[in-house]
Amino acid sequence: MTFIIGGARSGKSAHAEKLVTAGAAPWTYIATAEAYDDEMRQRIALHRARRGEGWTTVDAPLDLAGEIAALPEGRPVLVDCLTLWLTNHMLADHDLESECLRLADVLSRPRGPWFVVSNEVGQGIVPDNALARRFRDVAGRLNQQVAAIADTVLLMVAGLPLKVK
């Protein structure tokens, strides 16, 4: 498993797509975003258009672990992204610790080339409200769990991948 992490607009998704498509199709894109507004619908459409043919898209805004576990063995998979998935669970008021542990358990047993994208949210200022601080803390712990089990960790900075692990 390769874990690709970085800030907003750092090139994470595009680089992950490039890594996935270096292998043979078909490729699976597991999308965690939900289109709550026009801006998000446009972002999703741009991502889909950039990917082109050869991709199968699976929407998994909440049951990411279940969708990953159900994939056929050997299939190249791109999960994009963990922080949107975590946001969905926070908004639904789910048990974040158990959801993160369940996801980490599935990710610890890759059955093919898996690429997982997440945002690095801990390099900015301390948020001014409790919800944002909770999100930063849970996302940071999740990113640490996934980085620990990943074979490779790439940090994206200004479109450039830096190998961390």
C-alpha cells in the first residue's frame, strides 16, 4: 500500500492517479466525497473527467472499509480521500475511533496495489473551535495509523512527491 499525503492542492490525487495507471487496467477509484453543493459537484466532475476511461468508480462516503474489503484481489485501487471520509463520519456523529480502527484493519491487508490519499491537516495554526480541533486530532491519528501500515508514504509538496517511507 502506498499512502499519499499532503496539503490542499498539493497534487495528491493527480499523482496517485499517475501511480495507479502505471499498472494495467481496470483501475478502481473509491470516492469518499459527497456532493452537497454546486462547488463540490464541479470538483467531482473535474476529477472524473481527468481520470478518463479504464476506471470504475465506487462511491463510499461512509462504508469505506466494506467497499475496500469487497474488491477483487489484485485490482489496483485508489482511495480518495480519507479526510473527506472522516468528515462524513463526523457529520453523521458516528464513533470515529471504531470507524478508523475498522478502516486501518482492512488497509493493513492489501490484496493488490492500493493507493490511499489523505490531507495533512496538522501543519497549520491551532483551530479556534472545538469541532475543527477534534477533526484535526482525529485526522492526525488516522494518518499516523495508515502511515504506520503503509509500505510507502509520499508527502506531496507543490506537485512534487517526497518519499517519507
